[in-house]
Amino acid sequence: MAEEDIPLEIRQFVWRHIRSVEQLEILVLLWSKPNAGWSVQTVYDIVLSSKPSVEQWLEEFVRLGVFEKTTGLPPTFSYVATGETAAQFEALARLYKTKPVRVIETIFRRDRDPAQGFADAFKIKNKP
């Protein structure tokens, strides 16, 4: 991959926050229409993965302050990120629209960053 296609700041952001293409698809979907309210079913109908997984990612984005959840029946979700987080998500969404393969490669090549691999080698892991 031509790493210069994806700026280092965005690559690092992906490595910290994005773990799957499904998660990215959900982010881009809600980002593309921030004033809309999206139910789990509506997102599932577009992303076509699994409802439990869609719901998990929507709830995770709520926890991160990127989406807001209403208390209606069914509950709906909308994009509400602001500040630097919003700027990084928006930059990522725009790159995904123009260079989807490069962004997907970035998601799955997170372990190829030598410095991160070295740092991860020193993480303390709990024994099962």
C-alpha cells in the first residue's frame, strides 16, 4: 500500500478506533445524513451484516460520544460528533468515499506498524 495515500494521523486514528469495515460503514452512513434518525433495522437494511452486530456498533459509537440515541420505540441513532473527533471521523469518511480500498487496507494492516508492534510486545496481559 502506498502509505502516503492515507495520512499518518488518519491511519493512527483508524488503528485506535476502527476495528472492522462494518463499523466504518455504519459510521459513514450516519455521518452522511447527520440530521436523520437511524433505527437498528434501518442501518441493518443498508449495511446487511447482522442486527446484533449493528446494534453493538451503534451503542459503541454512543459510548464514544459520536452518535446520540433517542429513547423512542424503536430507539434511533444520529451522528453528533463535534470538535477534533468529528474532524477526524469526517476526514476518514471522505477518504473512504474516494479511496475505499486504501482505508480497508489500513484497518487490516494495523499490525504492520513496526513501532506499534514493538510497543504492544510490552503490554501486560492477564492470564486466563
